[in-house]
Amino acid sequence: MPTWIIRTLSWLAAGLVGAVFGVAATIAHSATWGPIPVGMILGTIACAGILVAIRALTGDRWSALAAGIGMLLLLMVISGRGPGGSVVVPDTLYGRIWGYIVAGVVMLVVAWPDLSRLRARDEK
């Protein structure tokens, strides 16, 4: 099988995984325990963890970007008004912060430099 097909399928799979994590974390983001936004904290850890895992396992920044796009895409889709009039992410402070957190985590993981090349160059 050509490598471009394998790479494309891995990007699609990463996008799907990112979408699933994005939906789960977005639904749970508004959970609080007193004044502590537990849902937002756990959602951030879960989304960052899957992005880091995808980037580390594939060694490919583009796979992490595909997962991040899946997260952000589903966040945008379920932030709008549904056919029944319901909104999962209301236009509140928590909803806005959650959108910025997800975008920031995706940007940070994708833009993080590849340190394996530095180690390989130092060993020579």
C-alpha cells in the first residue's frame, strides 16, 4: 500500500479520535465542584494528553494537527444551536474560556519543537 494512503488514513483516524475527545471534554467542561471547574481541568488534561500521545506515537506534527482540528471542529459544531433549540456550550465565560483553552492546547502541542532531531544531531 502506498505511504500516502497510510498517512491519509492515519490523519483521518487522528481526526476522529480528536473529535471524540473534543465532544466528551466539551460536554463535561461546565461541571464544577463548588468554585472549582473540574470539568474544564479534566477536559484540558484529556485533550492535551491525547494530542501529546498522538504526536509522540506517530512522530508526526500533522497527525496531532488533524486531531486538534477534529476537536475544534466538533467544539464549533456543538456550540451552535441544535435543531431542537438546545446549546451544549452556552455563550458564557466558561464557554468562551473553554474554546480558548482547546485552541491553545492544540496550538501548543502542534508547535512544540521536535527534540528528537536535536538529540540525534548531538550524538554525531
